[in-house]
Amino acid sequence: MDSILIVSSSLKVSSTLEELLKFNSSYNEIVMARNAGEAKRILLDRDFDLCIINTPLTDEFGTNLAINIANRETSQVMLIVKSELEDEISDKVEDYGIFVVAKPVNRQLFWSALKLISASHNRMKGLKKQNEQLQKKIEDIKFVDRAKCVLIEYLKMSEAEAHRFIEKQAMDLRVTKREIASRILKTYEK
């Protein structure tokens, strides 16, 4: 994780978290926000790998902001709450993948939570990449199928002949089947 947004109404907590995070050199950028409104304005322009929210904030408690950030699917969220509220808040936000840490936060617990968040973030990035690859394959299949339908309609080929034609063209011209499908569609669909 490279970039972190710390949202805290307490300057003391913000600076303590910043010092803790700077101790680990893998965090390249740390941005501070004093309340939910400021954090939302910052998040309009960019995304962060991790958002740490120290509750309560001056303009809201912080759970709504945490859920809002978690729904963006780009950031991991750590919510720091009073220990007596930990279970109640966890029940509200755990379905969103938000990590809840109880105050007072000791250094060892904080680093353990960060390691879990980092592992979760890396796993989620891998799944997102895999999902994108699968979506592209599905789109390629749909595209090729559309080209097969065109060949069947205009050249009166069977489905097997259309399939073989596209495969052979792709091999002979050393391009993807999608590229051949695109050429077929450009030729026949006007």
C-alpha cells in the first residue's frame, strides 16, 4: 500500500498515527483530513490504498464515511473506535470489509491490523485483476460469436465452419480471434 488517508478530529491522534506509519517506509504518501466533509472532498479527486478513521469526527461519527469509502472498492478502511463500542460498530461495518480497532491502540495491535489489511488489500487486488481478465474473455467470446453469426447469415456457413474459419484466419495471420471477428464485423455490418 502506498497512499494513506488519515481522518481524525484530533491533531494529537493524527500526528501519532503519521509517526507510526512513517516508521514503515513502504507508505509513500500520508494525507490528513480533520473531518468527514474534508475527507470526502479529498476523495473526489483521488483514491487511497488505506483510509484510517479515528472516531468520533466533528461532523459525523465516522461509520458512514467508512462505509462510503469501502463501497468505492479501491480502499481498505480501518475504523478506530472506543473499546466499549467495538462490537456494536463491528457488527455494522464488517460486511463492508472494514477493520475495526479498539482504543487505546497499542503499537503491536496497530501493526498486526495493518498487516491483515495489507494482506486483504493484496488479495482483493488480485481478485479484481482476475475478474477483469475473465470479463475480457467473456467480451471476446461474445464478439467472436457475433462474427460467427454474421458468417452464418451472409456466407451461409455452418456454425462449425464459421468457427474453423475464424480460428484458421487468426492462426494464419497471427492475430487474435477477436481481431478476425472485428474485421468480419467491419466488412459485413454497416
